[in-house]
Amino acid sequence: MSKEELVEMEGVVNEVLPQTRFRVTLDNGIEITAYASGKMRKHRIRILAGDKVTIEMSPYDLTYDLIKGRINFRHKDTHVQTPRPTTPRKLN
């Protein structure tokens, strides 16, 4: 199968599972199991719950009950960081 036949979809990571697997909800509401691509593992790109990701799927996987996909991109601006608490300063 060539790369042109893959279907790309976007979704949000719900749960981090063992062995670099993730439970992802796609934009159309379907929940799938996905794994990190080799380049993402090689460069140690961390994927956390709540991250928005792009997933590649085979068109044949769309017809089965257990849908699998490969995460090939993590969008940077989606994971919101919480502000650090400030400590009160003493006045002289």
C-alpha cells in the first residue's frame, strides 16, 4: 500500500496507554486506538492527554469494529499550560 492511499484525520488524545498507545477521539466522534509513529518515538516527542494530533489510517480500517491509526503529528498550540502560582514578597 502506498502512502497516497492513507486517510488523514484529526483528533484529541483522551488517554495514554502502555507501549506508546493512545485512545483518541476523532473530530467526527469516533474513538480509536492509535500508536506513535517511528519518527515521533525516535525524536522522543511526548504526547499527553488533551493534545490535538493528526492520525493516518488505512481506508480498510474504517470498516472494522476495532479501528487503529498511527499518530504522525502533534499540534503545538493545543495543550494549555497552567500559570505558575506567585509567592508573596516581603516588603522592607
